[in-house]
Amino acid sequence: MKYAPKEEIDARIAKLKTLMEKASLDGAFFHYKIDYYYLSGTMQDSLLFVPLDAEPTLFVKREISRARRESPLGNIVPYRSVKDIPQHVKPMKRLGMQLDVMPYNDVIKFQGLFGNVEFVDSSPLTKELRKRKSPFEIALMEKAAEIGRKVYARVPEFLREGVTEIEVGGQMEAYAKSLGHEGLLRVRSLNYEAYTWHILSGRTGSIVSQSDSPMGGLGLSPAFPVGASLKKIRKNEPILVDFGICYHGYQVDQTRMYAIGSMPDIFVGAYDACREIHDRVLDKVVEGYTSRELFEYSRELGDKLGYGEYYLGYKPHKVRFLGHGIGIELAELPYIAASHTYSIEDGAVFAIEPKMVFPKKGCCGYENTIHYRNGECRIITDTDDSIVIV
Amino acid sequence: MKYAPKEEIDARIAKLKTLMEKASLDGAFFHYKIDYYYLSGTMQDSLLFVPLDAEPTLFVKREISRARRESPLGNIVPYRSVKDIPQHVKPMKRLGMQLDVMPYNDVIKFQGLFGNVEFVDSSPLTKELRKRKSPFEIALMEKAAEIGRKVYARVPEFLREGVTEIEVGGQMEAYAKSLGHEGLLRVRSLNYEAYTWHILSGRTGSIVSQSDSPMGGLGLSPAFPVGASLKKIRKNEPILVDFGICYHGYQVDQTRMYAIGSMPDIFVGAYDACREIHDRVLDKVVEGYTSRELFEYSRELGDKLGYGEYYLGYKPHKVRFLGHGIGIELAELPYIAASHTYSIEDGAVFAIEPKMVFPKKGCCGYENTIHYRNGECRIITDTDDSIVIV
């Protein structure tokens, strides 16, 4: 197991404090484990407090000896109940909390323990902080990508006529786990559950579902109506394999296309178009286009290449994003989307996923996780990108 | 795919309204998908409104045609933003919301759309409602248990010297998915993530982690420090296989013990004790013991049988529950725990899991999902319960 080094955690805390100062926060609490993992290095059952003018304290409920081993923070102390917390915190005026994810009841209960304190949402700070990845983080994402390469290399072995989509997903998952993939992907959302087994074949690739994705798939039941299904994979239909990998909490996302026998021509053409859009948009990232400009540019390209009707879904189910930042959450800053106006910053890691959906026929798509650094877009998920015919 | 029949959903809504009336609610909103799945039959991206004096309305963002197919509700209408909701709701005084899980920011935003309305936490109502399972629900849990039986039957095939814990978990998962298992388990919690691959062998079985469980396991990294690990399974050590199955959202939980070569004597004895505690506690469920009494009785039994030191964990990591209700969430009412004082009601389904942990040596445990009905405790997960030696 790799633990976050002290310098890494110190640098994150230092950056956070700069942002806290700008936001006039005297301190900030981190109850949400994804956020305190980033700032402490541990996901043991904890609560992190970062005061502006002193060292952070990690309060640990269970299990403190593991937290002490995993986290390089200096102050790691036990606690039993949130009621114990205020006595450890000197009087402050303005404190941050993760109000975007913390349940209402928990917020009210926690705030009630403090006197005349103003609590504000500090989630914009942690999101800002995580936009740029460090070499330590990139190394973990490279390792995730390495697992991904090995798993994708075995897909032809798992694909055969009559196998179900979910069987392919299950086999990929089992192999990925044996290499250290953690099974769960993570999203900052009450209702959206990430999953890795997004394997869609033929007509199920054109099915829309609850998720904000050009194609949701059929899924397994009304209780899990997305992703791979019990549909049997047939010859000569497009098979989209969109499989995320998670290593030490760091995720990479990628999509490749497969077929048994042959790939129908329309999907060959559409896949080429997806790759072209992918490549040309990355050029524009380097040129400094804003998120919205990148999105609009990709849409124009989709039109020019003759796929406007199918690009990022068909009407009225088109989606308004082409990419999403990725790290310890599956969707982080920066997004490539119609509603976002920033440029992509140096150090960002994002997934870009041009996809086409043909009603009642199926879908195709191409996706990579990209590291933008020193004016270059480098593909982290550099698995072979040709259509694989089994 | 099985859809919930109209009578099933009608009965649930009718019971909810009885509880709403008692709680003086004019209506209730359900934003959390687990809750609106129970009340509508669909998990499409929706928002359910149940007024006390009229039919419910399901507002659907994506994808409405699937929601209409999956849900037998009469009023299923599209919506784009929560801002559209108030215009569809006649003026009311007191409305319920799932304040135990809904993020603070979302609650504030939603409440701000309404005028002078009092919003109260309605989660106790849905929890109360789900305590008793219907024949429709039991049939889905039976199906989950059937998948579980098949998966457990193949464990000896997956176990061999040198295989890692996570490989065994991955193989079980892959096979379970091919039979319709949905991969994710669900828990009503910000930070607790359920997972199915709780496979612990030898010393990792004595490792405590973040989770409120007698043994958490080593896990794969600081970002996923629970459950199966990359530790290789060796001969003559106890192997605990605690693997949950989910079918159409309904979960069952069970634990069995395995060994390669032979099972060390202390674990043979401890496993017998677990089975005895399991059986004798179920007798007391029938006799009407309260939750706390059941828990305390089990603890006394653990002492009498000579395992007090190890029962439900070792000090200071002992847990204070023996069982948990189970259904569309992994932990529902009723619990068998020191802090709960009710009796187990007719129609309840719960998992009971006596477990023993020996510091630095390993653990053992026995667990079943039980349906308590007409004065009988029936084991749903009736997989063979002897120690399996491979």
C-alpha cells in the first residue's frame, strides 16, 4: 500500500489555507471522507479540522492506529461523538463545512454544538484545490491506467457470441480487482451511483436512462437501470466498453469499441469521427479555448463530419458535456461543457468522451483520461485505440 | 425484469398516508432514489410528491418513458428543474422531506422555492413503512438468496493456496452478476460505502477498520481500507466469506466459513458457538424479546460458551449490534442492538451475524438473512452451514 507522503499532505493543506484566507474562513471542518482523504491521507472514520492559523487536527472514531499509519498529519486524536469536538476548537467566527454533500440533519446538529459561528459552504475550495494534480497523484492514475491496459487487453478473451453484457463486465471487474482495482467509483452526489461495468451492445447502446450520459444502457432491473444488462452479445453489432478503474482512490476512465465478426459500417465511420473530435478538441485545449468553446467546437465538428444528429445522444436526450475532470471523484473540475466558461488549467486531468448514439441501433464512443501539463495533452489511458474485432 | 405491481405500490402509498396523517403532514417529497423507488417502482431520475389528500405525482427528469413503464403510478410528468415543482403543488402547511440524507444545500434551495411552509424530516415514516416486507418483496429476496446459494456453492472452486482474498471476491462477484446480482449494495449514509467482497483470511480477519463491524479487514489501499485485500490465502487458516447479493434492489446478507487443508480448532469451536448463538437468539425472537434483550442475551451466551473476550470483536473494538434489518438498504429497521428497545415485528426481515475475532489470529462468523413471520424465524439464505474444507 502506498501512503501519501508528508510533503504531499503539507502542500495540500498549505494551498487550502491560502484559499481559506481568501474566503475569510477561520477554519474548516471536513466530514466527507473523500475530502478528508485528500487532505489527510486516510479514510478511517474521521473528522478533519483545519484552522487557518494552526496545524490541522484529525479526530478519529475508528480505527486510530490505522489512521496514524496512513496519515502523516501530526495531530491525530480519538473522539467518540461530534459533541466532543467544540471543546477542542478555540472560538472562531466563520467556519467552512461541506454543505454540498453533508445531510441536512447532520449539519443542523453539528452547527448547534457551536455558539455564534457562521458556517459557510467550503466545497468550492476543495474543488478548486483538486483541479490540478500533483506528480504523486499522477503516478497513482498511471498505475490505474496500467491496470486498465491489462484489463482491456483481455476483453477479446471475454467476448464471445451469446455471452451477456454483464458477464463481460463481471470478468473485467474480477481481473481488474486482482490487480488492485478497488471496485467502487465515487461521485459527489446523493442519487448518482457510479459503477464500472458500462458494457453496451447493439440496441441496448441506444437506450437512455437516469444518468446524464448520451446512453444509459438497459441495466439489470428497475433498481439498477443503467450499464451492462443480461442481453446476450451477438455477432456484427457494436460493443461499447466504458470501464473505469480505481487505484488508491484515483480513477481513470476510458472507452473502446469491439465487435464479434465485423463492425457495421455506420459505427466504423462514427468511431473515426469520435477519434477525430477527441484529437482536435485536445488541440484546442492547448490553444486555450474555454470549456464552453471546446464543447461548441466539438459540436460543430460533429455537424461537419455529418453526425450532428447522433453526437452526444439523439434528441431530446442529448447531453451538454463532452468531458469531466477526474481524480478521487469521477466528476471533478474541470468540465468540458456548455455551461462552463473557464480554460483548462495546467495540471488538470480530465476525461474526454465523444460519443454517438443511433436510435434503436446502438452507440459508439471513444474516451481517454488526459493529463494537461506544460502545454501538452498526454493520454494517460493509452490503450490501443483501434476497433477490436474478435 | 420484474416491475412492482400496482396493488403493491398502492398498498405502500396507502400505508405511508396513514403515517403522514399521524405525523400531521399535508404531503411529502421524496428526492432520495431509494425512497422513491420503494414508493413508485422506478429509479429513473425523479422526484416523488405524495399529498395526503390526492394521488401522488412522480416528476421525472430522465428518462420518462422508462419511468412510465416501470412505475404503476398514474401521474407521471416531466420536469426540468426543482424550480418547476411548486407550481404543481397546492398551498400546504407542513411537508415532509428526507432530511436525514438530503444535502444541506439542496434542502435550503428547495425550501426556498416554497412560501410559508414548515418542512419536517419524514425519514422516520419511510423507515417505519419498510420494517415489514410484503410477499412481493420476499419473493425478490428469495431470488437474491437463490443467487447466493449458487455463488457460495462455487467458492471451493475459487479457493486455492496462494489466491488473493480479492480474487476470490472478484470471482464470486463475476458469477453473481451473470445471475442478475446488481453489484452495488446500498446504505443510507454519507460516508459508509457498502461492498460485497468481504473475504477475510487468517490474520486479516482480525484487522479492525473504519466500519462499524467486529472486523473490517485490510482492504486494498488507504482509500479502500475494508474488505478483501491482496493478501494471499494460505492453508489451515480461517476464511470468512461474507458476501451480500442484490436483486432488483433487494439484498440478502450471509456469512460462511472455509479453510484450505484444515480449520484450526479454535475456529471450529468458535464457529459452533456462533451457530448456537444464532439459533438460540432466533428462539428468543419468537418469544418476543426486545432488540436490546436479544443483544444482551447473545452476549451472555458468548460469555457462557467461553468466548466473551472475542464475541463481536475484541476490546476496545467490540461492536454493539448483532443484527440489522435488510431490504432495499443494507441496514434498515429492525436492528438487534444494545441501543434499540423494540420487539421484532411480524413481517420483519433481518440479518443476524454472531462473529468472533481473535487478535492477530483471525475471525469466524455465521450469518443469515431471516424472515420473521407468523411466529417463525425462517432462514432465507439457507446455504449449507457447515465449515467447508477445500
